[in-house]
Amino acid sequence: MIPRIEAPEHRPIWQQLLSQGIRSSDELLALLEIDPNELEFMPAAGDFPLRVPRGFVKRMARGDSHDPLLLQVLPTAAEAAQSPGYHYDPLGEQRAMPVPGLLHKYRGRALLTVTGACAIHCRYCFRRHFPYSDANPATAHMQETLHYLRQHVDIHEIILSGGDPLALSDARLQSLTEQLAGIPQLQTLRIHTRLPVVLPERVDQGLLQWIGRQSLQVVIVIHCNHPNEIDPSVSSALQRLRSAGATLLNQSVLLHGINDAAAILIRLSESLFAAGVLPYYLHLLDKVQGAAHFAVGQDTARDIHAAMQAALPGYLVPRLVQDIPGQPGKTPL
């Protein structure tokens, strides 16, 4: 059954804020008081346009065309370059889908791309070319998905991804997890999300109640790349998730010109821990077409990671990894 669509005035605050996100480079730069002539950018167009919540923009520095949060979301001319060694499906995900939208690459766990919707379009996103319209298990392929999971009794963890699974309504999430709850071998529900960081209003009472109802152990892996992304509203949202019983982890992407300095990542780990989140992964960039200008070399990455190890207790040092197609898991560096 498809949940009833709420009238705009009855929609939760987070859904209203989601719909009010900025979708124009001109508007974004005007809000930040940045002259477009200071930088090379292209208007948001095509199948991966600009999208960013207004609350996230408020954390950006006015007049700074090199603000690390701005650089994550502003389309640039560099995205149009065709880069050798970069691909439209950089992780070979479309070859690992036994059912459309169900990825089974690693032993013991499977991933569902339950939506293509997201509150923010990060320019380095490895799924920026993903065929969401044809690969959504939560629609016509749900019964086939459930059958596959029941047949593979070695799958103990199910991962909700997207897009961003928390862009779904509480009713949609509840319907989905009720169906998954009928698969006896599942033990863990993992959620990969950026919404608690970029739209902390999503962590409302309805979401917290949904988490509290889960029979599976809930692990929430947020995505935060820079300490400036964490303001008091984000810290509060993360602490509420933890109080609801979720285990909180963070994964970051190492990005040239944004967070490729040990001092920045050390501050990020400390800020995350203060909000109740443990650093989990520091990823090398996935080689998706349109994002080559964000790449950081392996030697530089190792140097940064070594400096973090020297400055932080071990539990605050994320694992430096690269996702290589065909490997049985993330490859440590």
C-alpha cells in the first residue's frame, strides 16, 4: 500500500525544508555574496543538478569561493572533462545486482538502493550516474528482493542506501522494514545517510520512534567530510539518534582542496566523537566520471593518515580504504 501523501501544510518540517533546497548556482552564489566571475562554474543542468539545503548553506563562509562546504556542492566546469581511468559505474555495481537495486558484493551483507532522492548533491558522488529509475528494489522488485534474501541465509546484515534512505517518509521506512523483519537470519539494519548532517531536522520524533521499534540492531553510518559541517543542530540530532539506540559511525571521502590535511581530519574526528559518533572509514575517491579534480594520491593519503595516527587515540582514527571492484571488501591502504 502506498502511504497517503500529506498536504503541504501537514508535512513534517524536514520535508518542507527538503523541498525548499537551493537548486540554482546563481542563487547559491548570490546568498554567499560571491561574484561568479571569481570562479569557473557551470549552471546546474542535466541529470545531476545542484541541490543543497538552505541550512547547510548557512554554515558556509560568506564571500569565500574556496569554502570547503561550498566546493562539495557547486558544479564546476571540471566536471565536464572526460578523465582516463574514471567510469560511470566506478565500483561495478551494476554487475553485482542479482535483483534490480539489490547489491550483493560482500559476504554476509547486502545493500538496497531504496531511493534515488537525496537532500544534497555532492559533486564527487560515486552514484551520480546510477540508473535509479531501473534499480529500485522497493517498488516493483520488492518481492523478488525478499525472495533472494530468504534464499541466502548467509546474509545477516541489510544496508539501506540510495540516494539517501532517510529521504523516504517514516511510513515508507516502516513499510520497508516490516517486510525485511520477516527474514529470520537478518540481525543488523545499517543505514547509510547524509541527512542528519545536511538536514538535521530529519531527526524528528517520528524517525526516532521508528528506530526504537526495530527488532534488528540499528547502525547508522553518516557521511561527514569537514568539521565545519557540524554545528549545534547537527550535534543535537546525532545525540538524539544515539539516545534512540542506534550505533553511530562516520565515513568521509578524502577530497582535494576540501579536507586533504591532517589538521582538518583530526578536528573532524574530535568533533564527531563529541557528538557521539565514531570515525569508521576515510575513503579514497571512487573514480567516477566528473569527479577527477577531487582526487588525492595514495602517498599523500598515507601521509595524512599517519599524521592522524600520531595525534589521535586509535578509536578516533578512521580506516584508510579504497573500494576496488571485485574485491571481497574495502581494501586497506
